[in-house]
Amino acid sequence: MNLKDPLFTDSDRFASVTRQSPPERLGARTQATRDHETIRRWAADHGADPATGEATESGPATIAVNDGGVGIRFNFPGFAPFRPIAWDEWLGHFDHHHLLFVFEEQDTTQVATRAHDLSRSRGAEPGHDRDDWFQAERELRQWAGGGSPSVRYRIVKEDTDA
């Protein structure tokens, strides 16, 4: 896969890019990017800090990571097993190794459709827009198995042969 756009969307992109077959994720859409600002924004939204387990110029290896050679990770609040590194080092590794950041985020179109259905089921009486939206989010999460689509991510090597 040779990406010409820095950001693209496809309903089964997470599975195809990460070479996995995850179950259908209601309420989520998959994005893949090489754009540094998009990655930094996602990390900030999720409290994720750049990290690695491997030895680099900034420090020694700290944890054995079996990730196919990707080498970079994120630490999250309350779960930080990797050695923190600066964004410049993280992004330098990302670019040097032709990596791709694949992540899920809420599919607002699916949420809006479900919220509209909820509103119509009540006779479309006004004043319940926020309640309908939050109920739609809860239902889609429940139908997807209860997990939040917004934290699933992978860092993969970009296939430049296609």
C-alpha cells in the first residue's frame, strides 16, 4: 500500500493496514496517517506520551518488545512500562522507518444516525438532542462490546511495494 494522502479513511482500514481481522467496531472509523500533528493531537487527546522499550541514542533498552521492529510506543496515565523519549526522537524514528499510525476514532455519522433514530422513536420532540446523542454513544459502545473505539491504535511499517 503506497499512501499518497497523509490521512485516509476506510471502514476496514484497521484490519487491512494492521493485517488483523478485528470484529466489526460499531461507532468507530479507522484513520491512518503519517502526519505528525495528527499523531501529536491524538496523543494529547489520550494522555499518551512518546516512549520506546529499545536502546536508542537517548538511553538503554528497558523492556523487551516484540513488535516486528517498530520500536516506538506510547505511555498512558497509570500504565507506563516504556522509557519516555522526546517527540523529536519518536517522530524521527517514525519517519526514518517509514511507519504508519493507524487509529480508531468515534464515527460521528453512525452516532448521529442512531441519535436521529432515538429521537424519531420518541416522536421527535425537541429538547432532547444531547440526551439522544449520549444515549447513541452508549448504545454503540455496548453493541461493539463495551470498549471505547478511541484508544485502539497500531504503529505499522508502511508497505511501499504496492
